[in-house]
Amino acid sequence: MSKKRLVVAGGTGFLGSRICKSAVARGWDVTAISRSGAPNWSAITSSSTPPPWASSVNWAKADILSPQSYVPLLGSADAVVHSMGILLEADYKGVLVGTESPLSGLRKAFSTTKKPGDSRNPHLTYEVMNRDSAINLAQESEKENVRTFLYISAAAGAPMLPKRYITTKREAESRIASEFPKMRNIFVRPSFLYDSSRMFTLPIAAAGSVGSAVNSLAGGYLTNVFGAAVEKPMKADDVAEAVVEAIYQEDVKGVQLPKQIEDLATKAWRRSMI
């Protein structure tokens, strides 16, 4: 198995940290980019203690909105992953760790005006985080002769999210594919991600599984109405394994839908058994 050098923008996040873990397990050199450097482990796992594999990652401080802060980290990278999109234009980290309620977060996401005490960061918009930061990272990656660029997109939007959540992701995909053709561009579109370390994701995943079963009986028609809410939920670890497998397989490129992600995760599991 060839050793690769991987850079993960958003490597301290829920999915990004798991991508780092999967790549380390293959013996790759991994650099994680985030504003904090090392992760707040209690926010992304069930423990506040760094796991053993974490010592094998270079946890680098950089600002995704400031290319000059991360460009030096891209040199000699074989692949770069963008895993920094936002679900809500609000204190979405606060929603995840419990300092803000999901209802409050959704209310802010749909609001068109900023009220006193509103915790929204003006830079935390769908346009900036889901689209522009990814395009800028892809541009700098191509300049540094990175061979593979992987963007974490989404299978679909959902009725409870503003439409711009998914349109900005599709815009990012389109522009990256058309403007940076020298790289092997991969667009991973997972459905809702869950893990036992984030207990609130489990009942959502359970409801999604029911919705997915009903949607299957309806021939997939409900996807046009309910989007990701009726797509089969995916375990975060499985998607991370699929991401690393997609990078490893030179013939994988373009959009990867949930079924293809599942196939990649299965191949990764079989490879680990060899």
C-alpha cells in the first residue's frame, strides 16, 4: 500500500477527525488544518482524552478564510480534503455541544435580520463556508500541484434547512470541476451522519431510517419533497473510511452518491482484513 500525504481542512471536526483517523490507520502522513490546531475532543468524541492515533497527526493552526495561512501546508501533499461546511448559519457548534438549542439555531438560520444578542459570525455564511472557502482551497491546491482534491458535499437539502445550504454546495462542486481540471476532483455526497458520541444524532438517524424505508417503497419519489430527510443515514466512521478509499483508488472521481459511498466503505473494510 503506497504511503500518501494528506491535508484535511476541517480535520478537527466531526467527520474531518475521523478522516484523519482512517488515513493514519493506513500509515499516511496526515496534516489537519483548523483555527484551533488540536481538537476539543469532547466535542467530537465520547471522551475528552486524545485517542492514541491523534499523536500521528500534525494538528496545524490555519484560517480557511486566509489562504496565506495554509498554503505552506499544501506543499508535497498528494491529496487535500475540504470538510469545513456548515449546517446552520448560527452558532452551530453551540447547537452540537448543547449551549444552544436546535430550535434556536434553526430560527437564526432562517432569519434574514440580525437581532441583539445574535451569535452569528458574519463569516459563517453558506456562501463563505460551503462554497468560497472550498473554491479557494482548490485553487491553492492546484497551484501547489496537488493531484487529488476531495470536497465533502451533501446528498440533498432538507425541509428544515434553507435552500442555500445545498445550492452553495452544488455551486462549489460545479466551479471546482470546471475551473481546476488538472486535479482529480471527488465530490462526496453523504446523507445525514450519526455516531454514538453525539447522542442527539441517534434519534434523528432512527427517524431517517424509517423515512428511507418509506421512500424506497415509494420508488424514491419522496426525495424530491423531503430531500436528505428520507435518505438512509450513514455512520460517520463509514463515510470517513469511504473518503480515504476514494483517495486511494486512482479511478474514483466526480460525484459519489450514498450508494457509491457505501461501496467504497465496504472496499475499505475488506482491504483492512487483508
